Amino acid sequence: MTKETTTGTGRQTRARTGHPGDFTFDPEQLVKQNFREFHEGVEGSIDPLGMSAPIVHAQLAWLVHPQELAERCAHLSSDLWQLQLHTMRRMAGMESEDPIRPHPDDKRFADPVWTDSASWDLAKEWYLAFTHNMQDMLYDTPGLNGKERRRAAFWWRKWLNAVAPTNFLLTNPVAMRKAIDTKGESLRKGFENFMADMQAGMVRMTDPNDFKVGVNLATTPGAVIFRNRLLEIIHYTPTQPKVHAEPLVIVTPWINKFYILDLVPKKSMIRFLLDQGLDVFITSWKNPTEDMRDCTFDDYLTEGVSTAIETVRKFTGSDKVHAVGYCIGGTALSIYMAWANKHYGKEKVPVSDFTLFTTLTDFHKPGDIEVFIDEASIRYITDNMARKGYLDGTEMASAFRLLRSNSLIWTYVVHGWLYGETPAPFDVLYWNMDSTRMPYAMHSWYLRELYLHNKLIRNDALTIAGEPISLERIVQPLYAVAAIDDHIAPWAQTYRINNHVLGSKRYVLSSSGHILGIVNPVVDPPKRKFWVSDVKHRSETAEYFREHATETAGSWWPDWMAWLKPRAGELVAARPTATKTFPELAPAPGTYVVEP
């Protein structure tokens, strides 16, 4: 065997050579070698999504940091000692405060039985003790970078959530009580729910029979005035006799269906905009099938976003439009704005200003979804897409639900299967289950170039439809909205677009999450709040914004209108819903949205 030298952390380490004196044990080098061997031998084959690798890495890292491991064990021992005292007091019938409490948003142990009954209280406490300590250890793992720590903690947390005592009949006192009180009826109904979920291929969050698009969802009157292989364009019937001359074009995400902005009348952003005297158009994307496998992102920009804007300009006769993009639709709109400023020149861009809802343009820290973002995971996803021609919507929906498994999976397992409860009608959850597919070529490019390589923030690193693009060419005014509890597009990351575009900027941070932070109608009394500030300098950070933004109770929608309407031109007579040049191809909500 030959001698091998490896430069590690500033020193050399020799491997075994056959001579006893030629071996030096370096624990850090051992960990690095194991990392490499594990990745080469396991990740991408039996562990394509990288679930096992980060956990093994964390275990190895703790093994070579014995002092830190001893400190964490001492911390766990202290918690366990407190639990022992708590156990003895409860068994003796004495009052005792819980030494470990669930996190404020953890509702699994909300029933009083988990506190009032000594035995169930102890089961809860021991579970929480090991769960909290394990999570803290993984987040603090020495020797790993932040992404590896977060991935290890994420996958371990999914297992800990799955084995919670609340998820099983014999360790859930509430489920057993219901079974006794109903003489087994809850178990019978629970089994029916289980079988229905198995048939549906998912844990249902609401009964799909409670809603129908175009009947009790997406009912705002309008007409499809244009259709091509990628999208339908819907023009909504004005509700005011006069409208602002320059129309509003909404670019919706193709990762979900457009009617999240037109759920029911009291929640509908579309109806709100119409009542404000705006002329509103929206995109409804086709749900891709195998024959669309070769559709590229360039196609989505030229035949999608650009076509929508040009169609609306021709329909209205307006030289300029005002554009809105939501989530991935906002990313596409941002790319379009960079492309248009290069393609047309800044003076001839057909968009006066643009608004972004919960939109990422810098993908450096894309939130919890980063656990799925590495070379091996994306290769696994793209290989699957290559075989089918698309990414199935249920796969993507399952991934997003996994990010919040307690609230989006296990809650419905417990209430549906163990308690025998029928899920309540909930329009947002129905929309969430109404998933769409992603074409292979486009989505592979999107995952690799944006999420994995983060090229959008690099000047001219991407060429779109023949043009090298840069966000720094965008000079049109921007109104950007984020949500403080958004786990899909973290608000601090969405803020970073302000560090790239050159036009005037106004930034809003809404309370709630990715959906309810946007679907945020004006109600009295106000249910939510928002923080808002104009961004004066490109160098301002998200932390600076939080320190200087103005907090306001209620919906941010009126603030947006105060910004947008003075820019939207004079009032003119409301236009017809359809014309001879653009006849009605179908009444709203159109045909693409109801295709399976």
C-alpha cells in the first residue's frame, strides 16, 4: 500500500501504509472521508433525496467532537432529571409544572387530558424532551455548514413528527375516549376516511365534493379572450361604469391554478380590483401533459408572459400595462422585465410598473424547500420527469405538505383516521389539493438554473429568448409584497430584489403566510397587519426595513391601490368583456382550469 497525504485544516494527515509508525489518527479527516464515501456510495442511488446523508453526517460530526457531545448529553440529563422529579410528584398526586412545554404553534397536545392525567402527561413530556433535545443538537452540530445542519434537522424532525404518540390509536387518549363514547362509531368512520384517502392517493384536507370551480369557486364574471397551447387569458367584466385607461395584467403561478385570487366573493382579490375601477386580465395556464415535455422556459416567457401583455395591449389599445406576478409567476414576470429592458430598451418596455407577491429572485436561501435542492436530488427529480415528460402535481404537492407535516399531514390523519371526523369545507385547502403538472424541459431548467445555481441575480448569467438578462436593467417602479410566516418564499429573501432593480421601490411585509398574506381582504375589525416602507437605497437590508417600516393594522390592499391607481391613467368608459377581434372563447373561469 502506498503512502497518501491529505491536507486538511492546515495540517497533513498520513494514511496507513503498512508500517505501524506511519499512521496518524485525525478525526476530522476521518469524517471528511466518510462524508465523501457516503455521498459516492449512497446518495443518488438508494438515497436520491438526501434523507439519510445529512443525518449520518451529523452523527459522525458529533462522534469527533466528544466535548460538545458531552455537554449536550449533560443538558439532556438535566432535562431527564427534571422529568424524574416531575414524574415522582405526579405519581404522588402532587401538583407539578410541566418542565418541558410544547412550542406555541404545536397543537397536538392541546386536549386537557395530556396535562390532567399523570400517565399521559408523562408520555407527552418524555416525547417532547427527546424531540427538543435532538432538534437542538442537530441545529448546533459542530463541523457542518448551515445547510447540512438544517437538512439533518428537517429529516429527523419528519421522523419525530411521524412517531408522535398522538398519531396512534393506543397512545392517543383522545382517540380512545371518542371510540368509547361513540361505541366504536368513530373508528368505523375513521376506517372509511382511511380507505377514501387511499383511493384518492393522498390524505385529504377537505372533501373535494364540497367545491366546484365555476360554481362556488372562481365565479367572477368574465370571458376567455385568447388561448394558445400554454395559457388562456381571461378578461373580467368591469363592475364600474368607468375604469382606469391602463389595464392590469396578472401573471399567475403555473405551479397552482389561478383561482386562488378569485376563491369566493368575499375573499376575491379580482372582485376587489374590479370594484376599484381597474380593468383586470389574468393568465390561466394549461395543465401540461406528456406531449408538452419539450416546452422550455423561453416558451413560457414568449408564448406566456409576453403574449399575455401584448394581447392585453391590443385588446385595450393601451400603450402600457401594469403587471402583477404571484410566486413563480412573479419570478417569471421579473425575468420578463429584465428581458424586456434588454430587448426593447427601457423607454419602450410595454409595462409601466410591476407588482410582485411572495416572489423569489435570489434563491440563495429559498426556505424549507432547500432540503430538496442539491445535485443528487435534482438529478433524481429530473430523471423521473424525463421518463414521464412532466412532474406530477401530486408529487410536488406532497413535497410542500411535507414541509409542514404536522399541520398539513398528521393533523388530518389524526382527525380523519383516529377521530372519524369528516374534513370541514375549506376553499383554500381545496385549491391546495387541485394540483398541476410541470413540463420536463421547463421545470428542469428552473430547478437547476435558479434554485441550484442561483443565476438570476448574476448579471447576464442567463440568456432568455435570445437576450442575456440582468435584474439591474429594470428601471420600472416596483411594489413588492411578502408574508412574514411564508415558508415557501421567505420574506427576507424576497426582499433582496430591492438590492438589484434600479427603479423606485415600495416593500410590504404582511402578517400570515404564503397564501393568507396575499389573499388578505379588507375586513372590519382588521384580522391582520402589515409593515410598509419605501426603499430608498439598494444597499438597505431586510433588517433595516423591519426597524424602519411603518406598522399598520388591516389589509395592505388599500396601500397598494394608493400606489397603483394614480399611475393607471385617467378614467375611461368601461370596455366590453369581449370584442369582435377578441371574441369570447369561453366564459370565465375558462376551460384550462377545469382540465384534469
